[in-house]
Amino acid sequence: MNLDITSIDFAKGNGLIPAVVQDADTLQVLTLAYMDEAALRETLDSGQATFFSRSRGGRWRKGETSGDFLNVVSVTPDCDGDAVVVKVRPVGNACHLNRIGCFGEQDAPGLGRIGRLERTIHVRGQADPNDSWTARLIAQGPKRAAQKVGEEGVETALAGAAGDNAELASEAADLIYHLLVLLHARDMVFQDVLDVLARRAEPAEDQG
């Protein structure tokens, strides 16, 4: 990871900076911890989130005793250089109370459910196709997954035209699930779709 540590202001917090830990896929805030310069350097060198424990008075790599590591995707400082956001892909739970995150028991709220579902599809895709519908669908290839998207799209459209809200929500959920399976089968992720939407949202250049 490319980060200029000399740009980080540790002095403002008496040698410590707050580190907001966020799931890279669901964007759920998992915990708030603190880092000194040594912990930040170790995080960057090891690729696993390492903090300074104020209660223990020393360095602490998440997962050393529990096995619930936080594999780091990126470290981004704020505009003042006195705090960082650490995006991670967790192995297990981030909270010592055996919860996914430290801020309540809710898992991946809002659109974060998409990222959580993508992670579930990835795991189930590695299972025995005889035991998992997702694994079986992926094993049959993108064409079969695309067929299911078509079928679920029709059912969603019919529910939207003539069904009640509960039916529409249920069919739309099936459609989104199978769309994510199709993207997975094509080695894509939902972020690829969001990137297209972001580009479309950009102001069009003036035509000369």
C-alpha cells in the first residue's frame, strides 16, 4: 500500500491517530481503533490491521489471539492527516463481543447487503454443486445464469404490473440475486455496474 507516513500528524493526538475500520465490500463501519506510527507501519507492511491498544499500552494486531484478522485493502488519511480510514476484508468478526462490528448488531445495512451477498455467493460457489444451488448454477456457466436472470426479470415485471408490493419485493430480490451470480460467473462484481452508473452521472462535455 502506497502511503506517505510522514504526511500523518501523530503529534496532534499525543502520538496516536484514530483509525475508522470499514468493510471494503459492504462499507459497514466495523470499529474505531487507534494507531501510533509503529502500528501504522506494521499495518502497511503486513497487510493486516494493527493498532495501539490504549488499555494494554502497546501494539495489537487484530486476530492474533482470536484468529479474526482484518486483511487491509487500503489506508486513506483525512484532509488534515490526523485520522485514517482503513478498508478491510475481515476474516471472522471485528468485535470482541463476537459480533460483525462494534456499532450494534446490524449487519451491512442498506446497499451493504449487496456486498455481503456477493461474498456469500463467492463462498457458496466453492461448495459441492450437489449440495449448493449457487454452486450448481455457477458450474453450469454464464449462459445458464443469464437464462435465470431473464426468467426472474420476467417474473419481476409481471409482479410489478399486477402483483402486490410484497410479491414485487420478493421477485426483485430473486432477480438481484441471480444478477449477482451472473456477474460472478463472468468474473465481475456489482462495483463494475456502479462504475458505469457513476460515469453516466458525470456532466457531459460540451460538444464543439
